[in-house]
Amino acid sequence: MSGVAPRTPRELLSERGELDPDVIAVRVGNEVVDLLTPIDPGASFTVVRRGDPPALDVIRHSTSHVMAQAVQRLFPGTQVTIGPAIENGFYYDFDRPDGNFTDQDLLKIEKEMRRIIAQDLPFHRKLMTREEAKRLFDGMGEKYKLELIDAIPEGEEISIYWQGKEDKPDTQWLDLCSGPHVPSTKHLGVVKLTSVAGAYWRGDERNPMLQRIYGTAFATQAELDAHLKMLEEARARDHRKLGKELELFMFHEWAPAMPFFLPRGAFVYNRLVDFVRELYTEYGYQEVVSPQIFDRRLFETSGHLPNYRENIYFPATPDTLDHLSEVMGSLPRLHAEKADISKALDQLREMTRRIEAVAQKPMNCPGHCLIFGQRRRSYRELPWRVADFGRLHRFERGGVVHGLTRVRSFSQDDAHIFCTPEQVKSEIVSFNRLLFEVYHAFGFTDLSIKLALRPENRVGSDEQWEFAENTLATVLRDSGIEFETLPGEGAIYGPKIEFHVKDAIGRSWQLGTIQMDPVLPDRFGLEFVGQDGGSHRPVMLHRAILGSLERFFGIYTEHVAGKFPVWLAPEQAVLVTVSERQNEYARRVQADLRARGLRIALDDGPDKLGAKIRNARLSRVPYIAVVGDKEVETSAVAPKTSDGTDLGAMPAQAFAERLLAEAKPPRLSKTQ
């Protein structure tokens, strides 16, 4: 701070004559601040206007407050929890005691929201002490807000936002909130409530189930219409829907959030792994297989146990569980006898210690440190690139798991590079080339790069983080790669470069990452013998391209709408006969194509041709090759693509050559 009392952006802009009607906030560094929140008068800032990209999150956040106001007007007794802006919209979680929200309710809420917006209600901000805020929300019967207030760290500001006119109490509504918000509801655009879903309070299935209303808001109707069209397309492409229709994968309540890949899906899954493995050979990686369960000391050493414990599975032996059950069973008797239970409590603590004595790995990096450190290594062995497709397990709360994109059991195209500090730049450049090669094969051409910086919860010294962050930023700049910084988004042990792709309908997904880690080599005491004969500490790079294979499977299925390319599809073509007269010839063609390594299905059943073609299209096979009398006479087939494009009759040999050419993943040219 400059030593001058903070002032609001509204005051500063007004003094400068720059408070234009379309200004809704300011940007101070990387933070968007509304016009009501005081800032350092000496700080540099830029205005955020209603049509600017950063304005959309502010508009959506304020719209969520208007939605909550409308809900409590229409459904008295409903309690509010949290209502943030999210990518492509907003949501608010409600505890409604008198029933579930219906589609008709959403229409009523939308109507009330438009009425509130039209009233041009100003937003206000007020700071409160913890005691004042608790008295306020306790008097309102908002128990969830009391819990949120208790969770605010000591010394942190507690702010209340309310919208409404000061002389009209019936227009007012308030919430515990840190902002930012628009100056008034007139700045809010067009709104649409899209769905209702269940959501556990704080994402924990042990807590009450709430009702989450999703919505979105845009500055113009045209933007909203385009977004709604995208949502309709997204529903049609939903990997959970396609996974069932195409028999790719399934879930079962006896293995919650752990997918089963069915034969067709397992083929695609394994082909993904094989494709990456083929490139690993070319780029100098070596693959290892590492254990599933480790002594807890591994994760204590790495720093994951204190920082990641809530996501780790701790397997227990039958002996430990039997003893635990025995001790627990003795407690009611000891209590009834008014006996000393201190011994039993000591036993329970010991049982807990035993249960946490071993842990199932949630990541591969600590194990790879053990492999590197198992013998003395020379600088001549570096860089050492070690890959691992081992299965990982992470406990995710029931409220956050989602199809394949958030599961508890998964594998990654995970690898770690141990190198000298001087090799870091060339290794990142090489990794970028590999990553672009992979994304080219999958048709992801719209990429954005982000540099995630040190989080609040981290291991390592500030000096180590400074070195790592500066190194990654320098590599990106020297490579001519444009990037955005993400403060606080790095991994616990180092900063990372994130690679975000846009799918076929414009949604952004974070896939690849490379993280520079100067911390784990220190914690594990890793060394190599340098050219000078002395011991030196290697740098460790954590990297993934697809990330979780399960998550990538879901994202890519939606990207291609279930229409996998020839090189990845479970069946590359299906032959369909017009009648049984062509069956013998079609079987010979199928055998010939299979002998050439192609994956060919045949429908020579009694159904009519139209039904056969329809069934093949529903399976989204890349090619449907019709075989009729004319094709038999000329040793040909008549293929169509999955979207119905008729390629005309061609010799079966020519069709085979076409499939063989497309059966190879696309490669980048040397100049790309």
C-alpha cells in the first residue's frame, strides 16, 4: 500500500471524469475488483466495461445473487448456501424444505429475475465483524451462512453485499460475499436457467443433499442463443450417453466412480496407450511398472501425506479390521460398567496408525524417485525419461465425481524427466514437440498455454519456487509461445505449464502439463555424478499429455461425438449385404481385409438394407460398405462414410488401401 487510505474505484474514476456508464469494475494486476471495494489509490488499474471478457464473470456472479433473491421471494423458507460464477454460467445451491424445483419453477424464477433486473437495483457493500455477521444470519435462519462465517480465517475481512433501494426494503436482498459485483442490476444481460441437480453441501456425501440450480447470462440475446445451441449439442455428445449407446464403458454401484471398459471401449483405451507408447520410443522414454501400495514413509518424504491425505486410500488387513471391530465392540460395555476406557482409546489410536501404515498410490512421482535413487547415476545417463501407465487411485467425494471426467480409479500417460539444470530448456522444447504431435493426431488445433504459479499450500523454499517459475517463463518466451499466468494454481511441489484445448463445440479443457520440480529431488536426496566428479542434484520434470486416460476418453468421445477416426475405431468398417446372395462374397472380402490387419465387421443377417445401414450408423463405424449383386460381379464394394457421404463403388482392393492409409495416426511434418 502507498500509505494513503484506500478508496473505491468508483471514487477514483469519478474524480478523473472516467466513470462511464458502461464501466462495471476495474482490473488491478490479475484481480478484477468491483467499484465498491477499496483499493490503494496509487495502484495501477484498468477499467472493465460491460462488453469486455472479464466482465462476464462479474455479470454472472451478480446474476446468481438475483436468482437467489427470486428463489427466496417465490419459495419462502428456502435457505441459500453458495452461488459462484463458473465457466459458461453460474449456480446457486439451495436447501428447500417443501419440495424439489421443477422445470415450471425455473420458468417462474426466470420471470421474477427479469422483474428484479428491470428495477435497476444498486449493489451495496458493507464490512462486518464476525459477531455482527453471525447475529445477522442467525436472525435470518441461514444456518449454512453461519458455517461459512466460521470457516473464514481470523483477520480476514467479512463483507456483505446487498442489492436493493435503501428506501424500499421490499427490494432488498443480502448475502455473505467477497464480490465482485456490478454497480446495479441494469448492467445484467439476458438470463437462462438451464437445469437442476443434486449437490451435497460442500461436496461431501456425509452432508445434506441440496438442490443446485444452474443458469447462464450473457450481454446479448445472440450470445445466449449461441450458448444454448452449444449446450444442446453438448447433451447430444455427452460421453455418458454415448458410452452406454456404443457399449464403451459402464459403472456399477459396487465399484463407485471406478469405470468398467467394455470390449469396444477397452480397444479404444488400449489403442490410446499403444499410440503414446509408440511415440515414447521415438522420443527416448523408458517404461517402468511400479507398485500399487507403499509404506506411508514414501508419502511423508514426498510431502503428499500432509498435503494430500484426504484423497489417499489406506488399505487395511483383515487382522487390523478384526481387532478394530473388537475394540469398538467393547466400548458400550465399558461405558455401561463405568470402567476406564483409556486403554481402549489407546488401542483405537494404535489401530488408526496401523491402518495408515500403508497407502495406495495416488500418483507415480514418489515411486519414480525411489527408482532413480536406487543406484549411483552419472551425468551421462541424463536426461532420464521414465514413463508409467500404472493404475492410480484417488478418493473423490461423491458430490464431485462425474462420468469418466472425475473418477476414483484411473491411469495417466505419466512420465518424469530427471535432468541437469542446463537440460531443462531442451527437455521442455522436446516435450512440447511431442505434445503437439499427439494433439495433432486427435484433431486438437486450438490451444492456449498457461503458466500456473506457486499455490498457498506448497512444499519447498521461496528460492526454489522463484528459480522454477523464472525458468519455465523463460523457456516459453524464448520459444515464442504466448502464455497466460495463473497465480496460485501450481502443484504443491512446483510451477507448471498447462495446455488447454478447445473441442469441436468450443469448450476448453486442460489436458497436458509439464511441471518443474526442484523440491522432490531434495526431499529424496537424489544425486548424480557430474562431469567434475562431484555430486549434483537433478531437476525433476513431471509431465503428461493426455493426463488421466479415463478423463481424456470422455473428452475425446465428446469431441468426435462418438465417431472415432479409422486409426482408433473399434471397427474400421462394416460390410452390409443387400441380400443373402452376396453373403459368401462379403465373407471373403471381410477375411481378406482382416488378413491385412483391418478391423472389419459384417452384417449379413436377414434385415433389410435400410435397417442394416441404420444400425451401422448408430454404432458410428467410420465406413459402411454396401455389397450388392453389382459389387459381387465387379469384385467391389460401395462405401459410405459415417456421416452419409457416398464414395461410390470401388474395387475391394482400393477400399483396403484407403483403410490402411487411414489406419495410421496422423503425423506432424518436420515443418509443422
